[in-house]
Amino acid sequence: MSVSIEVPVDTVTVSPKFQVVIPREIRERLGLEPGQQVRALAYENRIEFIPVRPLKRMRGFLRGIDTVVRRDRDRV
């Protein structure tokens, strides 16, 4: 049984200066602002852009995560 998830895909063009325009829907969904920095990462055969967020804005995003580290008895 295969599961198919339909995600709209936009095609962008790389300019002669190697610039691309991030489509409006993506900018709005991610809350990107003009001048905001993103990290560019080459992953397998694609490019990923990861928004840089101020540390103060990241506060609490891991709230509720289990921080217990289970170790083997001989590794304590």
C-alpha cells in the first residue's frame, strides 16, 4: 500500500546572479520578512533554506521534551 501526499510545488528560476524568489505562499507560511537571513544547505540532490531565528524567539520550543537519558548500567 503506498501513501501519496499532495503538496503544491512551485518552480522558481535561478537568475544570472544565482538569486531565486521564494514564492509568496511559502514566505507567508514561514513568516519570512525582507532582509531575514536563511541558512542554505546542500542535502543529497537538493538545496534547503532554513530560516535563522533569534535565540529569544526559540525559547520554550522544546517545552515538554523528555530529557531523561537512559544508560546501560555499565555506562553510568
